[in-house]
Amino acid sequence: MTPATGRRHDAGPPCARLRTPQPEWRTGLSSIRAPTLILAGEPRSHLGQSRYALLEQALPDAKTVTVSVGHRIHSRAPERWLSGVSDWL
């Protein structure tokens, strides 16, 4: 538990880094050749839809599936999460 927050883990810093990604994160994405599924939560995802679009454009073989349940798709809508993953596989 962190003394500052009284929680087991403070997710603030990692989430802040995701909201403002460093430019060098994107430089290597075009070299990823593996098919990539991006499951995007909407409308209350930690990342905006525009970030998912940029990620999909940067990856040569990516597909984005949007599930309208917000963050934690796997626990809020497990059947839709499974459907998105199963269809992609």
C-alpha cells in the first residue's frame, strides 16, 4: 500500500504517461509485423478515440474493435470482449 494514497498502487503516473505518450513510442511501431488487435473502450476510455486511430495507422497490420462500455472491457462486457478477440483470432 502506498502511504500517499492509501491504495495498493497509484495508477496516476502510468495513466498520465499513456495520455501524453512520448514521440519515441511511435517510432518503432511500424516495424511490428505481427497482426495486432486493438480493443478500444468507448466513450470513457483512458485514451481518446483519436489515439486508437493513430495507433492503428502506425501498426502495419492492426485492427481496432470498439466496445462501448468504457474502460475494463474484459470485466464489464466479457461476452463482447470474447467476441472481439475470437472473431479476430
